[in-house]
Amino acid sequence: MRKIKEFILSAAAWIFALLAFTCGCLMMLFIGLFHTGKVFEWVLKVTCRGIVFCAGMRLTITGLENVDPQKQYILMMNHVNTLDPFTFYARYPGKARGVEEESHFNWPFYGPLIRRIGQIPISRKNARKALTALKNAGELIRKRNDVSIMILPEGTRTLTGKLGEFKKGGFLIALEAGLDILPMIQIDAFHFKRKGSWLMRPGKVRMVIEKPIPTADYSRKNIDALIRETRDIFLKYVE
């Protein structure tokens, strides 16, 4: 009986979330034809809030006092499930763009939308293409001093709920751009939705924003120490 209830709740969550996603995509693509500034950014955040709400996620956030919305960061968040981009944009108070798997740019609705938003495609299979994507992220930071870059440092979603190893790419961008790293940790998101399962379990998910990690004292020579410092902060909340 419990499994039947979970299935019904999950099906309802998917239906409402997909409706919100489709309507939100169409609305943003339309508005994007006329507005690219504050109006578009506001619609982006409202759309993402609507998607996570309709999916049954009750998302709370702490640590907003650690964010200066006018300052650029390299934002890093643990990679848990397919809702991660929506969870991020729903709650991050500043303006940011992310590095995203290039295959997503071919998806119906979502692909044209993330192109319009300005997400940066990255390949997990081609090292040269991945390097180009990281360079593009660095160029975006230099051209747009009002935009932060969001990185999922594990590179792929967790299969166990535990924190994966962090890749160097995002940290290299932080060092080259001279930006602080802002850790954003999702808690209980793995229980809500996990890779390999279509089941969504409506409930609470917490996000914690920790204090920025200065990168001024780090370089390529001791980048591993920066990665360890950042990862240790995540490990305070997730295994």
C-alpha cells in the first residue's frame, strides 16, 4: 500500500512539474524575444520556483547573509538529481549562469531555453571540448561583471547520496578569474529524487550557503589544498 501511495504521489508530482516546466519554458522563450535584462531574470527565478513547488519540493534556504548579490563568485553545489538547475535558480539571490552537459542543448523546450538563458555547454566525453567550455566560462566572467558562474564540481549526479570527488575545472576558473568560491549544499535532495529512479518523493529539501572561500592565497601549485578545503565544507552536511 505504501508503494502504491508513493507511486501516485510521484506521478502527480511529475505531471504538475512537467506542466509548470512546459508553460515556464514557453513563457520565457516568448519574453526572451523582447527582454533580456531584469524582467527575464525575474521570470527565470519565478519559473524555477514554480517547477520545484509543483514537483512537491518544499525548499528552504539558510546562509543568505553570506551572499553579496552584486559580487561575482564561482558557485559550487553538490550534484544530486535532475532538478538541481531549477533548485539553484529558485533560491540563489544573484545573477548566475552555469556550465551544463552539452547533450541537454538538444532537448525539446529545455535546449532552446538554456541557450536563451546563456548556459555554457560542456562535454564529459571530450577533454578538448571541456577545456573550451571552461575558457568560455572565464570569458563570460570577464565580460559580464554582474554574472557569477555555477559549477557542479562532482561532474555527475551521485548514485549513492554520498559526495563524489571534485574535479579541478571549476577551481581553475576561480583561480584564473580571482573569484571567491561560494559553497551551496543541498541536503535531503537525494531522498527527494535520485539518479536511476523516476520516483519523486515530495517533501522538504534544505539548501545551505556557506561563507565564501577566498582564493587569493591559492595557485595552480596548491590547487589540491583549495579543493580539499571546499570539499570539507560540503562534508559537514553530506557524507
